[in-house]
Amino acid sequence: IYRIAQDFMIESGNPNQWGHFYPTIDIISKDIYEETCYLVCDDDGPHGVFALFDIDEPTYQIIEDGQWLNDEKYLTIHRIASDGKVHGIFDCIITYCKSKSNNIRIDTHKSNLIMQKLIEKNGFQRCGTIYVRDKSPRIAYHWCAK
């Protein structure tokens, strides 16, 4: 699924966010081992994957050109990918995450226009810019139930 998503991102004008190098097998293995990796499945098998964390995201400590909606405990969604065979994977992921928390953060690359639209369509607000571990910028989003 990740390889399909990498190819799709490259073909869609976003070659730099993941390329064919992210996520690494070590990152995926760690997500599985730490039970933060989730699959989205139907009767035909898995069609989507994402990582969900309930600890503070270190790269969210500093946000530029804005601020988070609040400082309450939050979930962080990372590494969303789909095989492209089933529509609505992102909506399914967000519905699940919103059932687990009233406070969710997510980020994406400025070239990932498809993800930006999906995030915003699902009620997330653009809050500013964060920098991931390799120091590259990401658009930071936050959703909280009111």
C-alpha cells in the first residue's frame, strides 16, 4: 500500500514528500511493533494504512506563522496511505480517529494538494507551519470538537 501511495504522490506532483524512501521498513516495523499502525480493510482485505499516536508529537512543539487551537491532549495522525482501489479511505480514518479523541492534529507537505483538500474537507483548520525531523516544512492542521 505504501509503494502504491508513493507512486501516486510522485505522479500527482508531490515527488519530495515521500519519494520512494519514506516510510522506511524500520518505521513501518516500529509502527506495527508499537501497535500504532492501523489498517483499513473490507472483505477483500486491506486498502489503507495509517499511524495513530496518543503522545505529544515532538515536531509539533514549535509552530510558526500561527498557533494550535488549544494545548489539550491530542492524537496525531501520520503516514496515511491507500491502495487507490476503494474511495473514502481518508474519511474512514478520520471518522475512526474522531471517535477516539476530540482533539486531533495532522500535517502534510505543501505539494500534497490532494491531502490538503481532504484534511480541510474534514473540518481541520490550518494552524501554521511545523518542521519535521529532516527540517523540511509541513502545513500543520488541527481539529477539535466544539
